[in-house]
Amino acid sequence: MDILLALKTNILSVVMAVLVLLLLWKSRGRQRSFGRLPPGPTPRPLLGNIFQFDIKEPYKYYLELSKKYGSVVTFWLANTPVVIISGYQALKDTMIGLGEEFSGRASYPLIMRSTLGYGVLSTSGHRWKEMRRFSLMTLKNFGMGRRSIEDKVREEAHNIVKMFKKCEGSTFNPADMLSNAVANVICSIVFGHRFEYDDPQFKFLLQTVNSYFFILNSPLGQIYNVFPWLVSLFPGKHHKLFKDLEEAREYCKRQANARMNNVDPSCPQDFIESFLLKMEEEKDKPDTEYYLENLISLIWNMFSAGTETTSSTLRHALLMMMKHPDIQERVQRELDEVVGQESWPSIEDRQKMPYTDAVIHEVQRSMDLAPIAVPHKMMCDTEFNGYVIPEGTMVFPLLSSVLTDPKLWKNPHCFDPENFLDVDRRFKKNDAFVVFGMGKRACPGEALARIELFLFFTSLLQHFTFKATVPPEQLDTTPTNCSFGRLPRTYECYAIPRA
């Protein structure tokens, strides 16, 4: 028995040694093949640079690299090179000037697992272009920026005000109510109806979104993105998430199948029906991208990305109003002057409310929700700044480098709405406001997000004054860092009805 055990141990040792040698050889070979990549820190064998930064806030490491090596930097995830682009000019030159070359989407395993390579978020080339074009056109047809979308948002604004009124006199955490309201706007667009907040199916979809972002932003998610095959061998929350993702996909498929034979070609009622009509129109085209797998992933893209980002921004906006009661008061004065107490805010009011518009933009800029855009991928070998970035290389656009640049903002390191006001107190646009990304892969839901942020924020401040459970000077408003983004801190507050 001892001899057999020793034999097994020796065989395992030999196998492991051969595996390590193969990986070392592959790593050296790959690094030699990328000889004209931009400069960066020396990678370690097998591991690259992954243990040289805090996995909870990698963007800080990338900012330091850009200060040391310049606006184009290479670092290594295991034996895979990643190029970081930082600074407004470099991002403009690549994401816009070389938009086609930089338009691919990197194959991040966790994102790919949620979309199966379909939809718009995780795709590249023809499929991405077709799905993005359809999504933008359909949202426009449903009134993006016009009355029909605005009515859906205002309906949810009324509901969330009612929910907040129920908390009068007691402290509460607004996170779930804000997520419910934002998610229901997406549901109204995609499914053609809203859910009651206690609906089991609605709660399941939201819980799946929350679990997805929790793991995506956790060390577990980051390790999975580097070694998916290895992490899949071990138990953990990711297995429950994958099961829930599949169940959510099945729900979307059932919704599509239920509408399959009942769509009015002259008047589609929602996003699903519009897609089904396009499926019927292109059913005889061999290269069509209009089939159920793409539809289901499009729904997930809209529901997950649209819910988390907007609701987190609203949570942070309320937190900043509690931290700066003088700013909250100025917003309310402007609301009283423009809208009053008898009617509800409308999107047309935004043009007459420059200070409020500046506050919302400053919440987004200072929060820096997504310091790094969703990773891009090179579509072909491309020369930039004297370096060659090979086809297939993963690229990180470092948006944080623009949002905190003192050359581009009056007061980049503090919360100051003056960053968006000119000398005449009018709202001032700034091209460095890149919170929605830049170029061809900029967020397709930007117009919807802007409507939601304005109407939810103004509706809440029209009806309530928000106060923290501690004095403003003791309130910590620094977002928490979590791999892919910066999320608002968890807090309890008072919503005091305004007279």
C-alpha cells in the first residue's frame, strides 16, 4: 500500500512538473510574440501582474501605471496581455478616432456565462452591430426622449414617492425601493407591463441581478474571469448564480413564446414583440441575427445593466444631498420656482433647471461608478502611439483618468456642481463627462438613464427632504470599491415630507 501511494505521489509530481513547464513555455512564447506592445510592469511567470494590485480596486493600480508608463500601458493577467488606455486624448483617439479597430468586446468569462455570447454586451462584429442598431431604433420608436418613455418613468416615480411616504417618521434603507422602481421601467419597455413590487417573479429577477453584480464585483468573480475552468471545479455561490441565470433565461423565453403568434404587425406593444416581428421578417435569411438566443440575451443586458447602474446612482445622489444640505435646499428652491408643488416634474423642466442638472451630472462624475469601461477587444492588429496592439488583445478604457483630471475640471476631487455651470449660472456641457463611455461602445441606454435620473431625483426632492442618522460632517460618502465599479455605501435615512 505504501509503495502504491508513493508511486501515485511520484506520478502526480511528474504530471504537475510537466504542466508547469508547459505553462512557462507557453507564457514565454506569448510574451515574445507581443514584442511591440506598450510598456508596463514586468510580469511574473504564469501569474503575470495579477498579484501586484488590490483585486477590490484595480483601477487605482491602473492609474498609477499610467502615471509611470504613459497613456498606453500593458499589464498581464496570467499569460494574457491587457492594454490600458488612459487620459482624455488617448481615449478619444482610440475609442472614437480608431473606433472600428477598438470596437470588439473582450471575452470576460463571467459576462459570457450570463449571455452565452449573444445580445449586445458581450458580442463583436456583425452580431453586435445588428443588435445595437435594433435596440437603439426600437427604443427610439417607443419614444426614447419623448412622451411614452417619460410616462413610464413618471408612473414609477409616483409609486416610489408613495412607498417613501409609508416610511415617514422612521429610518429606512432606500436601496430596494429604488431598484424596484428602476427595474420596473425596464420591465414596462421589455415585457409591456410593470410588476407589483412584491410579485415573486419580479423579486426573483431582481435577486438574480443583485447576485450577478455581487459575484462580478467580488474576488471570486475576478478569479473566475482569469481561471474559469479552475473555479468551476469548486463549490461556491457562482453555481447558484448560474442556475438562477438559466431560470431567468427560461422566463424570458416563455414570455417570447407566449407572444409568438399574437403580435400585431402594425403596433408592437413592447421590445419583445418588436424583435419577434423582425424575426418573422428575416426568417428566410441564412445569416440573420434575429433568433431567440439573441432576444433573451438582449433582455438580460437591458435588465441587468439598466437596473444596477441607475439605481446605484440614485442611492448615491440621495446620500450626497444628506451630506450637503445646502445643495439639497438649492435644488428644492429651483424645483419650487420651476415646477411648484401642484404638478410633477417633466423632462421639459430640465432645460429650466440648470443647477439641478449640474447636481445630477456631478453626482455621476464624482461617484465614478465605472472607473473602467466594460473591456474592449482589438478587431485587428493596430498601430497606436508607436506601438502595435495585436488583434484579439483585451483593452481597458480607464474612464476614471478623465473624470478626475484637474486639467478638465474646476474641482475634480470634491463634490461641486460648479463643475457643470458657467459664469452665468447656465448648465455647461463638458466632453470629459464620459460616465457612459466613449465611441461606438458607449452605453446604448444613456438616453433612458438620463430621463430616469432626472425624473426620479426631482420627484423625490420635490416631496421629501432627506436627512441622515448622523450629522452631515460624520457621513461617509466615499463609494465602496469592488473590482468592476464603485458602489454607494449602505445607509439608513429619514425622508421628511415637505410642507
